[in-house]
Amino acid sequence: MDVLNKVPVREQDAKERAKNFEEVCLGYNLEEAQCEAGRCINCKNAQCVKGCPVAIDIPGFIQQVKEGNIEEAYRIISESSALPAVCGRVCPQESQCEGKCIRGIKGDPISIGKLERFVADWARESNIKPQGATEKKGKKVAVIGSGPAGLTCAGDLAKMGYDVTIFEALHEAGGVLVYGIPEFRLPKKTVVAKEIENVKALGVKIETNVVIGKSTTIDELMEEEGFSAVFIGSGAGLPKFMGIPGENSNGVFSANEYLTRNNLMKSFDKNSNTPIMHGKKVAVVGGGNVAMDAARTALRLGAEVHIVYRRSEEELPARVEEVHHAKEEGIIFDLLTNPIEILADEKGWVTGMKCIKMELGEPDESGRRRPVEVAGSEFVMELDTVIMSLGTSPNPLISSTTEGLEVNKWKCIVADENNGKTTKEGVYAGGDAVTGAATVILAMGAGKAAAKGIDEYLSK
Amino acid sequence: MYKIVKKQELTTNIYLMEVEAKRVAKSCEPGQFVIVRMDEEGERIPLTICDYNREKGTITIVFQTVGAGTKMMADLQEGDYFHDFVGPLGCASELVNEDMDSLKAKKILFVAGGVGAAPVYPQVKWLHEHGVAADVIVGSKTKDLLILEKEMEAVAGNLYVTTDDGSYGRSGMVTQTIKDLVAEGKQYDVCIAIGPMIMMKFVCLLTKELGIPTVVSLNPIMVDGTGMCGACRVTVGGKVKFACVDGPEFDGHQVNFDEAMRRQSIYKTAEGRAMLELEEGDTHHGNCGVCH
């Protein structure tokens, strides 16, 4: 065994997968997992755990994998994470656990994410469920939103013995895991639905089709429905647009719309009743993970796809793995390029996008070098579809209907990051609704912290 | 699951359903809408609330079969269930939050076109229940396609029915009736127009000329209905708004109808285009220009 190099993970061939929605990464088998686990040196003062927002006992579960006790490995992970099969797939491990791995100083860090995924997939295939609470607390907690923050908070509270109900605005539970992240990165039926079933197996109830702030309010939940505490994990919110001319032309979509049609409504499937535009030449504006997801989705629907990003490759906010996969599949990166106008024909359909070349100047407040326009470098890209992936702004539905709930100047809910406490008594919050768009695991970390905060509040 | 307790075919291809949806019925107000899905594979279909019964916990919706989704929905029977029924979505009609005294002092005109009579009805009824009698114009292509006439009659101050072909009531478009009423000396402080986009556009052109502030209710393409997807963006007064959270009602004199009509056709199939043509008739051609 080569201790410096990780066991490579099997993937679907790039040419092949560019044409289907099957999962890209095939994961480890038992032999590969044990071999990879064998590289872990079981540090006493494990840095990887410090890099994990939900503080999984990483060396602990890896030792069990090494010895072939996968069920025990699953039990260890489950103590800290309600969604291991999800996290093993979509966490940015390179900047968290794996980024801190001592093995990574010389050679490759341990593939912690792939091992976590292996354990979770094994447990699912072996039909092993997490353990529920033995003692009930007799108190009701409402959780708003069934995305990663809500599911984690609900799962933790249920394990402590609380009677938890999740309220979900859409018709299906999972939040960004079902509407945002595509099938080829995170299979919905086999992975997401099963992890949600596990949370339900802990006793959590999920009521779909309830829009808090519209169908009912937080005050009504607490005063009329008997909930002693509420956790808000309502997610990121409204898509941003650039504000350039032509942006309302037919053929310009937000990444949220494009991905929701495809992922939640399954419009890639011929049997789906929800349509999606099958563009021939698509530009995705933006450089984050959502942009990569939208681009790779458009590619699979048969388009030539360009990522248009105003900074250089170094500043791309997307995970390196996502950029790498996108390139392998044939996505074209038009970097240092910024759209200034969307062009349409006389009937209003997109025909192209006028862009300007950029160069990097002095660093801005984010520490990244500020892109500046190169005078006279305008050019036109011919296109039929433009997907805007520029981030989101908070949804005011809850904050505007809940008295005493403070928001900051970006309209994000103000909450203590240690325990999720908001300015309203008994109300806690976490995830994108508090931080603005971030990652699945950070939302889970916030859900976890809030579960602890709620337990302390209700135990007083 | 949401049980259908009543189903009625109001006229050819237009159906009324009363559906059990307790949370929606408890909190909805006139002007708001719901999104329904008939089964696990179903499209999310937005529909304006036509009536509600807080005691029974039911919502009444009215829909026209325009595509595959609504056609399948029309096959549902009393006792069947909707898989999903979420709401109330969007903002309530401004009337609901207005000061009662100032509202009572106002002369209000409603203009409903086709299936637009359904979303107009709860507003007129709400006003009626609060002691305000509003004038209502209901326009329909022919006598056969007229809906909710009796219901509207019971709650409207004056009801004016007009048919495009003159087969019933007055003859001609709703805009003709507005002109006639004003010529007869009627004065209005506010107009609320709901119907096909093209009707709302022409009503707005007219009321702008007549100096009557006008509210319209838009029904653009949407997916989630909570502000998340941005499919429903419309330009109002030069600013981009999301109809699902900022609307569905807007100042009609500020709405960019040409863009809104164009955007409605994004996913139109040949079948859908034919339906749109049928719905909007001769007025459709040469206006949005996207169908051919």
C-alpha cells in the first residue's frame, strides 16, 4: 500500500456521463475503503475533527472501517450527523476535514468524504437505522424548512426526546438537497429520500405544503399549536439578477428556476409534466457550485455550455472537484468575461449576450483582486439560453410576518452562531437564512448548534 | 392529501372545485392564490382563490383546461384528492387592508374577462360582506362561456355582462362597456381588472386615458410560488418584480404587458399556442407576436 497516495475513487467516464443523469462518482467498495482507512494514522489530537462543522469523530469511525466494523462506524458518524450519505457527497472536504488532515502535509489527505459516503451507503443497503430517543420530553418543537439545517436540527432534537414537526413549503422534503443539487451529484431516491426516512424514523413528523408566513405564522405555531420553540432553517431565498438590459428576455433563467425544474420537477425525464428549455448553446453566468450544477445540467440536456465568470480561474468560488468534473465533461470556461447586455430577436427570444473582457486589478474588500473592464473589448456570444447564477437575497416571508425577529442590513435573520438564538424568545435560526448562501455542512452545523440551544432553553 | 368535496363543470372546459385545505382556508384573503399538484408527477399549477369557507376549511378554485396538466385535473371527481395544495400565496388584495371608511366612499369597478371572473368574485363578495357595493363588468366570448353570473349578481352592486359576439347581455369587448358606462355618466375611483393578459392590457390603456387608477392580477409562469425561482418576474414601473411574492396584483398602468405576454409563451407547445390564440382571439395577433 502506498501511504502517501489516496485510493482513487471510481467514476463514470466523462464522455459517457455527460449524456446521462446517473451519479458521477461511484464510491469505494469495502476493499477500497479498508485500504484507504489503513492510511489514517489515528492522530491523538485529530485536526480533521476540528475542521468538521458537526465534529464527527473521524478517526474513530475510520478505525472501525479499517477493522471492517462498518455498522459501528455508522453508529459513530450518526452520533454527530443525520445526513452522512449526503455529506460524503457534497461537503467541501478539501477545505474542512481533509484540509486539516496531517497525512495531507506530505502526500494526499485521507479521503474522509469518500469513506463517510461508503459507510452511509453500506448502512443504507444493509437497512440499518439510527437509534431514536428512549425517553420523551413531552415538549413540541417546530422546525421551518426541511433542508440540511432543518433536518439536522430536527434529528438532533428528536434524539433528545422532543416531539418535532418540520414544516416544508414545497411538496417534497429535502430543501436544496432536492431542488438544488442535481441527481448526478446527489441521487434523490436512493440517497436523499433514504436519509430523510432515517430522520423520520427518529420520530420527526414532516408536514409539506406549509409556507410559514403565509399558511400560518410563527406566533400562531407557538400560541395556537402548542410549540414551545421554533427553529427557522428556511434557506437562501430569492435569486439575484444582474440588472442588465434584456434580462427578462425569453430564455433567461435563474439557476434556481433551471435547477428546480430539473431536480425537483424532474423535467429531464420525458415522463415529467414540467417543461424545461432545451437550449442549444447556453451561457451560465457565475462561478460558484450552483453555476457548475446548472452548467453540467444544461450539458446533459444536450447543450454546448459556457461558464461566464468575471474573475480568473483562481477566484472561482466553486469546489475544485466540481470545476474539474465540469471541464472533463466539456464545459467551456470563459473567464475574465462579464455580460453587459442580453440580446434578443424581435419576438423577445435570446439570440446572444454582449460581454466585455476583464482584467484583475487591486484586491477588493473580499481580498480577491477586483476585476476591471478592458476598454473597447466588447464582443457578442451567440446563445439561445442564459442562466444567471449570481447568488440569492433573503426571503422576507418569515421575517416580515414575525414580530420581534431582527434582521441585519442584508435582511438575513440575526442569530447567535453558538446556539442559534434570535432576538425573539423561543425562536432559533440557522443555515442560509442567517448566513446567506453557504454550504450544506455549514447549515447542518448551525442546525446542530441550534438543537443544543433549544434543548438548553427548554430545559431551564 | 386534499379532498375534492365538490366539482362542477361551469361551462365547456371551465371547472369549479371545492377542496379541503384547512390551513389555506384559515389564513387566505381575497387576491391570493394557491399552487396545486394533482399527483406525484404533476406540474405545480398556480390558481387564484375563487372562494373560501373558514368554517368548513375549504377553498374553491376555478380553472380552464389549457394544457395537459389542467386536462388531467378536470378528470378528478368529487371524493378524489389533490396530492398537493399549498397556499395562500402572494399578497392579499389592497382592498382588504384599506381603511373601511375610505373604501366605502370609493366607487369601485371590477372588470373580469373569461375565467378571470373567478378571482374577481371573492373580492366583490368581500366588499359586499363589508357593506360596499361595487360595479362589475363580466366579459365572455359567448353566452356559453359565461361563468359565475348568478353568484356575481348576488354580491355586485350593478352587474354588466357583455359578450364578444353579442349572444348575451351587452355586445362587444369589456373595454366597450367601460366606455359606455363612463359615457352614461358613471364615475369610478378605482378599477380592478382580471382576465387574459391582452384584456388587462387594453383595459389599462383605456383607464389610463380615462384617469382611473387600475389594479391588475397577473398570472405568469411560476414554479415554487414563494420567490425562489424568479420565473414570474415582470417589469412594473421599470423595476423587476416577482409576481408570486410582490404580487400578484400590480398597478396596471405601470405593467409592461408586452413583455409579460411574451414571457407567458416560453413553454407553449403547439397545442398551448393554439389555446392561447383561441383564448385571446383576434386581439392576440400582432400584439405579442410570438405565436407564429
